[in-house]
Amino acid sequence: MKHPGFDLSGRVAVLTGAGGVLIRAMAKALAAEGVRVALLNRTGAKAELLAQEIVAAGGEALPVEANVLQTADLERARDAVLQAFGRVDILVNGAGGNQPEATTSDTRSFFDLSPDAMRAVFDLNLLGAILPSQVFGRPMAEAKSGVIVNISSASAIRPLTRVATYGAAKAALDNVTQWLAVHLAQQYGAGIRVNGLCPGFIETEQNRFLLRDRETGALSKRGGDILAHTPASRFGTPDDLLGALLWLVSPAAAFVTGTVVVVDGGFSAFSGV
């Protein structure tokens, strides 16, 4: 028998970055629990395909094309969600990413990182969570109830080589997560919670060939270094994040706010010796 604190049926969740692998898995998991999901993505076709999959599996889904850096887009999306579902209970800020021009490499030094690319990375990973929290947090504030989950990164906890800009943006997002948890609770009631979910190294189609050799599938140097510092001795999968997500957005976590839950196979706990 399911614990009643984990019952999510009838709730409404908005997920940004719905075209990404991790958010796709989260949207499907929420829909399977009876949550009506609104799928926001800059490329509307990707949101539409995901919505079709969810509906085919028996869930309810609304695809919405929206740029998380455009408040007008977000407000139109909020109006569409409220018209379709009548409420907003959960916001998962999943939009994010990095750019090669903001990342050091064997051919690009720190001194040559593009200012424009760095600004774009900061905007997407930081403002790309703050702006949806403003727009979709407003109906939560009016209802004095809701949950926001910001997707963090292992690079926010300790600096990783190469991804200085991305890591700094995600570290700033962790700080905002804590600030917003306090602000919303104090101003609008403890029924509104804000937390972060920090994935470790998840092997996806997008990063597979950073972790493995494209031809042989063998670990790359970076992939080997990561596994050597991961006590679980494997990369994560999107499914590894779902239990923590379902807990964070459920009534079972009613006393949990202002924290970042790390799901990384022990990577952040290991000093290397």
C-alpha cells in the first residue's frame, strides 16, 4: 500500500527544458503518478512529441513552446496552463546547459573564453530558473502552496575542470534556491517550498562521447577519472533521479525546504584518497 504522503494524483506540474533527457524522464514519472504535466521547451516540436508519448501511456500533458529567458513567453505559458489545468502546484526548472565557447579545452584557454558565450550560460542556468519561478511562483504565492525544484549540477558543489562558467552559474542557482525558499516561506507561507536536485554524472546521449570513446565505447580519460572518484563505480541514469524528485514534490517532504538533494553515487563525498 502506497504511503499517503506520496500521493500526487491531480496535481499540476510545469517542467522547463522538456526536450532534455533528464526532464523527459521526470515528466513521464510525474505523469505516471497522476500528475498533469505542462511541458515547456524552446523547441515546441520536442515538447509535442513528449506530450504524445505521455498521453499514449494514459497521462495528461500540455506541450507549450516557450523561451525561459522571455517573460512574455512564460506569462503566455502560465495562462495556457491555468486555462487547461486550473492551477500550478509544482515547477521543475530543468532548462540549462553549457556552450563550448564558455568551456576550456586543449585548444581553448581560460583567457580565450567568449564573453558572449559566458553571459549566455549564466543567463540560461540562472535567469532561466529565476524567471519561471517569478511567473509560475505567483499563482503558488496566491494559493500559499506549491513546490519549486531547481536542477543543479555536481559542478556547483565543487569546481570541476573546464566548466568554470557552467559551474559558477549552477553554484549561484543553489544560492538562489536557498534564498527563495526562505523568502517565499516568510512572505507567503510555509506551504511553498523550494529545493534543488543535484545529479551526479548521468550518462546520456548528449554527453556519452565525453565519457566514452565514440568508436570503441571504452571510457575516455575524463570518464575514467569520474568513475575513479565515484564510490558507486558507475555513471548514473535518468531513472536514478526519479525517487528523489517524487519525494521532493510530495507531501512526504513537507518539512524539506532550502536544501539541495545530491544524487551522485558518492562523487561529492569522495576526497580522492
